[in-house]
Amino acid sequence: MVRSLLLAALVVTVLMAGGCANTESTRQKHTEPGALPSDYDPLDTEAHKSDLEDGAIPSVGELIFGKDASSSGADTRRLEQEVARLRADLRQGGGTAARRGQATTTEAGPGVALLFPNATDLAATRAYTAMTRVAGEYPLTAVSQQRLQQALDGVECSLDTLAECGPAVAAASGARMVAIIDGTEARGGQLPLTVSLVDLDLGIRYPAYRVTLPATDDGAAEQSLAALADSVYLHAIERFRLAPRIFHVRSTGDGRWVMDPAGTQLATGSQLTVHESGRVLRQGGDPVAWIPGETVGTLTVKGRTANGLLLLERSSGKAPPAAEFILPPAG
């Protein structure tokens, strides 16, 4: 139902190749929500500031091909109106699915990274600024391509093996889902794109789907990128239903751990369970459920750090490594 609504709303081509296809809070402005990098310094309020600075938004073609691949001589005003209409239709036509995806002022959500393999570092940074604004309208958190790439390099993981080394990448980057976006040259004023979603924690690479956007010039680049982000985020929300919210922790080195709650309301004294990796149940080849692995310990919330991270202590079981799954209380 959601896929058909997306088709009608975007008026773009979305072909599933088999199967179904926040803004950052003030307390988290010095680090991406959900991310606990190895060099994390809670006192460094200038860290990653450049990721959030506004700049010229690159066209989708520039992100895909590493150059400006937009249509020449395009009517910027017309393209702006066309892409804005696509976004409005998407959100209105999404019905209950779109409303279900609306974020609240107190709740963020799992991290989603849009990865453009051929994009320059500057283009990816500027695109992240636009995608963060769109993510703020859903219970999701945008994770920058740079943060994701840093995590990939840190655990020596490639795009081809992303599903296999996903939990380690998720723990390092704060991303639960990655959308790998490729495309072909624009034809007839249209830019065909292929989106591959990978659930890092569950180790699932979903069948790719196709999206065709108007080939825009720089004047409509931000709206075109936002339409693409809308499509990815709505698909990601559907995928997230397979499992509960999964967190990761990082040791402080003194027998305690920190965790970014990313909007989840957990009071002092709350207990979280530590799990080994679980297993995915499939029906007809399609993932239908996820069962957590064995419970190997519990952590208790002792308070918060100055920048809002949860401070945890072990209450039973073994000390959790960074890639192990942490699940909040049920209910």
C-alpha cells in the first residue's frame, strides 16, 4: 500500500526489484545524533561544525556523477515548481503512512545515511545539510556521508560487504540504515536513480528500487534532493518495523558506558538489555521478523553527561563491546 502511494504521489517511476522495497537538537549540535565516534570529545563544541554550515546545494547529478550532470538551459522556475509539486503530492498522498512518519519535538529516531559513492566530500557535506532538514520531519536522524565513510574505513568494511560488517559500522557511525544511490546520465530531462537500502544492524541488503527525478539545474537542486530524501526516508520507516530500536554503547574506560538516546525517554534507573546479534526470519525470501539474540547482560541508566548522553553502569552479565546490541525496556 505504501509503495503504491509513493508511486502515485511522486509521479516518479519506482520499480521494486523483487520484494518490498531532525533536525539535530541543541544538546547534540556538536555530534551527529546516534553517533559515538572513537575520537568523541563531549567538550569539543566546534567538532563537525562544518557539516552543518549552509552552502551551495549540489544537484543530484553532481552527487551521482561527481560533476554537474543537470540539463542545460533548463527553466529553473519551472523545475522548482515541478519538484515542489512532487514533494507536496508525496506528503499529501502518503496518507496514514506519511502521518505515521511524522517526528515529534521530543523524539528523533534511527540514523539513516544517504551515500553517493561518486560525490566529492564538499558536495556530500552540503547535501547532508539539506537532508538533515528533511529528516527532521520524520522520526529519523540524518547521518553524514563523511561519518559513515569514517566508520567504514575504521572497521575496514566496503560497500560490497556492508551487510556482513554492518553492526560494527552502525556502532561507529550511528546509522542503522544506509541508502546507496547510483544513477545513469540524464535522458529526456529525467535522471534515473537506483536506491539500495542496507540495514546495518540486521545485516539485510534489500532489493534495489528505481526512482526517476526531473533533471534539475542548480536552481532546483535542493528541492530535488529533498524529494529523493523523502522517498528514501519513507522506505526506511517501513523497513525499521522489522525490529525494535537498537542502540550501541561506548566504554568510558572507567567501568561505565555512554549511549546517545536520540530522543528516547529513559529515566535514571531504567534498565537496558545487552544482546548478541539476532536472526532474521524470512517468508518466501522476504524478511518478515527479527528475533534478538541471547540476553547476555543488563545496563542501568545512572544519569546523563553534560551534553545529554546517557551514562550507564553494568548491573548484570558481561561488559558489552561496542558492536553488541542494546535494547531499551519493552513498552
